[in-house]
Amino acid sequence: MTITHLVTHSGGFHADELLSSVILTRLFPTAEIVRTRDAEWIAPGPGKIIYDVGRDYDAKASIFDHHQRPNPLREDGQPFSSFGLVWHHFGHDYLRALEVPEGDLEEIHASFDKGFVLPIDLMDNGVLNQSEAGPMLSALTLPALIESLKPVFDETDPGAEDRAFLNALTIARAFVEASIQRKTAKRRAKAKVMAAIETAGSGHILELDMGMPFRSAVEEAGADHLLFVVNPRGDDWTLGCIRVGNDTFENRADLPEAWAGLTDEALEQASGVKGAKFCHNGRFIAVADSREAIMALANLAVKEAIAAEV
């Protein structure tokens, strides 16, 4: 069946139908978005996908609403929003449209569902409150930012809501596609990092041929002996620390305290390494002008970290 119309409700928009539109417009780029509550439009029929309106969920009839009772639930009992329903049925095809490798499809689909789609579902259904992000961040959650793209209260032009929806769609698309691209890149990086871990052997320094996500691969490999990571960056080389986990800034080992905040000659003098250029005051990254210099700094950092454990 050729899809000619993507039908959702008119009026104020929310994250769930906007993000659903990101998925559906990628898969059906020639289809027209119709924002309406007209009974004839929101009734299932040929050529239409209806979402977040219609008070029914029937994938065979291409209607994906979640406001009816009983409302559609995930296998674990958590509620779907229209975004979750659309992702559930169209997510794999969407990832293929973005040229995600087939071998990565299931993992990226599940990861995006858990980390991106599910929070939208829960917030839209009132199960998760934006305030749980904390008082400083609640206004910066994606649903809150999407809400901020609505017309202001006294913008009374009848077309204002639809124009704002289409403008917000472009922004939302950028967030979704960037997230997928990063997840795909992380999968590519994993193979490189695993090979570098094998090369490192029992050493404490992980050397990569460029900057890339590495911590999850290090944890998966159980490479607890690795303390620092080095890689080229432009004309320089960097030495970085490895955090103990995703939810903390604590490192397995910090760079030497004597290097903190130093640059150029001062850092060369403090470290004894010619070509040392910079060490952050937070002692989590240092820079040198060559691989030889950065490896010398890394070995000094390892020696001090091991001595401190004794």
C-alpha cells in the first residue's frame, strides 16, 4: 500500500507525535502530514497512517494511538506513547533507511528504545516527571525543549501551530538521527578498541589511532588493568584518564598532581618530558607534541598511580 498521508492531531504538539513524525517522514517522504481532529481523517483508511489520535491501536489498520482504555503496554507493563508504538513497528525499517549495518540493527534498536524512546513514553503518560532530572535540568529535557518550540499564547494566527510543528520537526529529526549515528559509530569503535586492548596486553596504557568512544568496550572486555588512554589529535597527542563508570567523574587514576594546570616549559620542567604542552587543572587530560612525548608522560603517570596503590 502506498502511504499518502500521515495523520496526527491538530493543536498543541508534544514530543511523542513529533518524534513519531520524524520516523514516519523518513520512511514515507512523499506523504503529507495532516494535523486534524476531523472524524473522517482520523478513521483508518487506505493510504493513511494515524498516530497519537483516533483512540485505537491496530497496526494492521495503521492506527497508533495510546489514549484509549485499556491503553497499550509494553511486555513489562510500562505504557507506550505513540512514539513507542511507531518505533516498535517501524524502528527497524527506519534504521535500515539510515543505513545502519544489518548486524548492528537489533542492538541499536534496543538501545535507542531503552535510552530515548522509553523515557518519552513514560513522560508522556505521566509515569516519569521531568522534574526528576533535577531543578537545573528539568527545563532542558527533550520533551521540555520541544514544548518550548510551540507558539506563544498570544500568537493567534490559525497557521501558527502547524508552522511551529514543521519547524520543530526539523530540530527533532536532528536529535534523533544524531543519536542513531552516534550509536552506530560506537559499534564501529568497539571493534577498534577491542583490538587495541589485545595489543596492550597486560600494560596499563590503551593506545588508539584516533579519538573514539572506548569506555564501554574497556568495561566489556574486563580490562580493569588499563589506567590511561592515548591517541593522536590533529598535530598533537593526548593522554586521558579512564573513568570508573558512566555515572561518575572519578577516574581509575588521575594524572600527577605536580602537572596540574601547567603548560609548555613549566610542564616540561615538572614532568621532565620534552614536548609536553598542557595538563588540565582537573588532571584528566594532558597534551604533547609527539607520540614519543605522550608515551613518556603516560608511563610516568602509570608509575605514579601504581606507587600510590602500594
